[in-house]
Amino acid sequence: MLVEGIITVAEKIKLAIVGCGSMAYAHADWLREVPEAEVVGLCDINKANLDHYWKNKFGGREEIRRYDSMDKMMKSPPPGLDGVIIITPHALHFPQAMAALDHGYHVLVEKPMVTRSADARKLAEKVRKTGLLLQVSFQASYSCEFAYIRNVLQNQGLGELQTVTAWSHQQWRPTGPRSTWTWRQDPKLSGGGQMYDTGAHLFNAISWAVDRPIEEVFCWVDRKGIPVDINAVMTLRWEGGLMGTAMISGNTPGWDEGIIIAGEKGRLHTGIHGGRLEHYHEGGKIKYPLVTAPNYTPDKNFVYCLLGREEPLCPVRYGILHSWLMDALYKSAKLGEPVKVSKPPLPTQTWTNQTGKYVSKRTGGAASLGSMVASENVVNPC
């Protein structure tokens, strides 16, 4: 169903979930907090996963249609379907998002949006042609902490930015007798290793916060004997002289992560998903930073955009920026030398909640090939 305008408040946004694995459980919980949303379809190629998810999270309600392939769902969709939430292995995101857009459905896709920058460009063009909404489920972008950080940086609250430090530690490599070689360790399905999994959150978080292009990267990776990267260390250089380091450690017990953005007048400390915040200035630590922005989940912002209440917080633009960065990081690791990051084309469109479609800010009509659609670009040009 191609939505011609915004959906009236009296209606519920009808959604289908594609992929009923572990992350789908989080999305079910997030959707439970959005009374304006209704799940009307579920899809998974694994019947056991599908049935367990349907019964566990949706009470086995018979009115929810269930499919064992997305193709079947597109051919015979649930009545009144508005949008699709894609929660499948990384390499499937691109064809499934394209299929949903082709059939006239808005899309919320789990991270990463795609695993190749060429596919990101094609998705951007599809969004331009259809006028539909595509958002990426990077949690940090929707958090009140990152809204605070973005506001501080926009208003020069840290002065000239100096460095960014980011890290994550977890036991991501399969170990022990119970370990399984899941799709995350299969490069054909994952597109890469730990850098494309937890690392995707880290890279998007720092890119979304500082909101400027990365110019050059240098990356080393260690696969620890399996087909995908487990550990990675990289240096980053942004426009304007900002420099940074990131470390992805995937072969160590427990969980730890963080981001520090340092400027000449202070520092901001947070997590790669948001969730915490420390603000230091020249007088020391601010005891109670005043956080006034609402805290969204990706699903809530997606639904509110379709209702015309909000602007998208992580549209296709950030999926494109992430894909260009990832291409450069893997190229650097392969060549063993610094790599210049190709600068994607600037967006010329923005979502408008007056019409429920993307329009060109310059012409009110179609925008150029490969343009990235994002309302943020109006005030935060990349």
C-alpha cells in the first residue's frame, strides 16, 4: 500500500516483522509501548523460531498472519499493511528493504542498513522514487542522551573538537563446547565480523554525534582463526582536524563500551547506545546535565513519523554514511595502509510530516540520483 499522505491519528499503524530471532524480541517489547502500532504479520524461514516468537510475544493470536518467506508476504500481505520491520542477517537487509519499498511499504531496518555502499546508493534512489520512509535501527540516534550531545556540539559547547575515543569489549567470538557458528560468523550473511555487528553501533554513534564527514582511516583487524574480524583497532580523521581512535575487542569476557568526545572547553562521555551521560566543562563535572529531549525507541519514532507527529531521527542518510565508512575500514585492513573515505553525495530531500512523503527542499519534486534523505540535513549538513 503506497501511503499517499500521513496516516490519521484514529488509525493504527499496521506493521509486519521480518525475522523472528533474538533482536526481534526487543522490537516486540518496544512496540508494546506504542499503542498506535499493531503487528499484523510475522515472517521467518525457520518455523520453530516463528512459532515460538508468535506465541511468546503475541500470545498466539490467530489474526496475526504468519509467513515462511518474505516473497509470500509481499504477494499476499496482511490487510492494510503500512510498514515492515526487517530484523534479519545483515546481508539480507538490502534485498528485503528494496522488496518492501517496491511494494509500497515503509521500512525500519535493523543495523547495518546494508553491507556495501553501492547498495546504500540504490536504496537512497529507491526512497527518492517512492517517497517512502526508510529508517535504520541504531539505538543511539533515538536516545535523549545523544539529542543532548548533538545540541551541545551544535552550540559549540565543547569549543573546537579535539579527539574522539570509542571502544567496545565483549565475548563475541564463538568459544567453548556450546558455541555455534551462527550467521554472524558467516561472511556471506553478516557482511563482516564484529565491526559490522557491535561496531556498527559504535561507528554510527560517533558519526551521528559529531555529524561531519570522516576523511581518512587506518584499520587493523585480527580474525582469531575464524572467517570474520574479531578484534579491530582504527584511527579516524574527520573534516576540521578532529581525530579519533576506536577499538573493537570481541574475544574477552563480559561487556564494556563507551565514547568520549573531547573539546577544548570540555568533554562528553556516553555509551554506544546512549543510556548514560557525563558532561565535563572547565569548572569540572556538571552534576545534573539538563536533558530535555524525549527518549525514543527506533520503533516509536518510526510509527510517530508515519502518524505525522515527528521527524525521522535515523533515516537512510546515516545508513549511507556508515556504509561508506565500512568500505574504507575493510579496504584499509586489507591493504595495510591509510584509506581516504569517499564522500557520499549530499542529501537534497527531507521527510515532511505535512504530506507523509519525502520532497526536495530545492524544487518540491524529485531530487538527484543517490541523494540522501534526512530532515537533519536542513540544520546539520553533512
